[in-house]
Amino acid sequence: MQADAPRACRFGRRWYLNNESWHPSVPPFGEMKCILCWCVSGETHCQRQECPPSTCASPATRDNPCCAKCR
């Protein structure tokens, strides 16, 4: 017999509910703000933030630490 409730996901030592999203924490680096994980029916999916290619010689990451942008 199968349960009707959505399954949770385990990532490291924490549990996340179905459809919950989070930034993973990876020792010794800490929280990975440029990566987003989410729980789908008991399976964890993670994806790095996609950034458009930079079109300048020296892009900066001031506004968004994950993606470099031209000044």
C-alpha cells in the first residue's frame, strides 16, 4: 500500500517538504547562493543559476554575486 502524502527529500542532515526550495549548504564553503535545490516527490533536484555571457572586458559582480555584468 502506498501513502498518498507527498514524500519529503533529505539533503545532508535536513529534510525538505515536497515543492520546497533552498540554497544548499556545503561544508566547508557554507551556503551556495548561486545554486537552487528543490524537492519533487521525494527526489532532490539542484541547478546552478544560469548567467548570460558577459559582453565587456571587465565585468563586475556587485549587484548579483552569481552573475557578472558590465558596469
